[in-house]
Amino acid sequence: MSSPILDWPRLGRMVADHLPGPWDAAPGTFDETVALVHPDGRRILLQTDRTGHRIVATGTLPPEAERGVRLQRHEISVSTDRGPAVFAREIARRLLPAYTTDLTTAQNHLRERNRRAEQRADRVELLLAALPGDPVVPGHENNDDRTGVSWYGERGRSSRIVLYGDGSTGDLELGGLAFRTVQEICALLVRYEGLAAPSSSEKPA
């Protein structure tokens, strides 16, 4: 069913004028929609439902925040014959409180994730400068939560380091090592992680 709203931009401006704060109207996601936007990042999409008799207001959240934080869907509907002032009143009363809280949570999550990614990137640069050969960061090893660095040793065996979060922790996988080198790495683990290797006298008989 076609929408009874003939001028969506005008409707958006009128609803925005009745909302508390500096709201404005912007183009919607597709035809016969309009978005209400706020400088703090809030964005509410207005469209009609399938019957064409109700305006549906949906608070949009950053899709990239869906990983790592649980978010609710924020949506209300109001009869199309109620007018812009009622639309705004119902949005302010029924939609904005919970939607604003969830949006703030999502924004904080993204800022923290970006901060960790920047710190991890700095540590990856240190690894790239320190590792032998020609280390690279494969595209599939670089995402929001982890970054991998790969390189080839003298014997052509591949090795890799994966850093997580802010780069303060990671995994190390070395290929083609001589046994003596493996022993030296074990000694480093004992020294720096405080892993106490049991002496021969402590072994069970």
C-alpha cells in the first residue's frame, strides 16, 4: 500500500521542530522515508508500516557496534493521522530514553575499540621493524580485535605473531626451529613468566 505521506522532508522538519534539542531532518535510507538527526549521533528513521496507516520511528545504531555489545531494537509506531506534534511527543516519551542509553553504550564501545586498535597498531609497527626477513600483515589477519604479522625464516618456514586487543597480549608461532632454539625459548618462558620447572629430585619415583 502506498504511503499517505506526500512530503516526507516537510514531515521530518515539522517533527524535528517539536523534539527537544537541536534536531534536524535528513534524507532517509530509501524513498518515502525521512531521518531525524541530532549532532550527538542519534538518528531516527521515519517510515510507514505495511498498512500505510502508521508511522514507524526506528532509532538506528552503528552496525559496527553489534560485535561485542548486546543492543536492543528501538522502535515505536503512531497513527499517521495524529500529526507531527504527536509524533514528536511519542518519540520523546517512548523511544528516546532507552534508545539514547543504548546509543551511548555503542558509541563508548566503539571509542574503546578504536583506542585499543590504535595501541595495537603502534606495537605492530615495532614488530615489523624488529622481525627478520620481510614481515607482512596479511589482510585476513587484521580486524577490529586482532592483528597478525607473518614472516619467513632462513629455512623457508613461516612464522607468525598475533596481537589481541590493545596489543599487550598475543600468540607466537615459530616454524622450522632447531631443538636448541626451542630450549632457549623455554628458558625465556621460565624467566619472564615465572614458570617453575620441577627439578629431577621433585619428580615422583
